[in-house]
Amino acid sequence: MPADVYMIYKISESLKILKQYENAIELGERLRLRRKQNINNLINLAECYISIGQYDRGKTILTDVLNIEPNNNLALDILERISV
């Protein structure tokens, strides 16, 4: 099971790099159902939503990250960039 979670995340991350955001989001959301507190997945998912212009959804997910890790610098940096 942990290997499945890791593979889903890595595929989603790879799809983001390939700019296949919708596919990356689909896998990221599946993983989110399994592991709601997987920070790496949440950040990847937020970045994908932001990349397709769904800023509110991205902000919501980044807020989830900050509820888990209040000092997560990456989440704070992304929020700062999109709030300008």
C-alpha cells in the first residue's frame, strides 16, 4: 500500500511537469482521499490547480497544508505569489 501511494504521487508529479494538469489533478485527488495529510501531494495538487487558473481551489488546498504544518515555507511562498 505505501508503494502505491508513492507511485500515485510520483506519477501525478510527473504529469504536472509535463503540463498535463488535469490528469495530475485526478491522481492527486485520488491520493488525497487515501492520505489527506500528505503534504507533498497537497502542494503538488495546489500548484496544478493554480496552473489551470483555479486559484481559489489552490488557495484552499494550501490552507489545508498550513493547518497541518503552519510554518510550511513552500505553501507560504506560493500563497504570497498568487495573492499579489
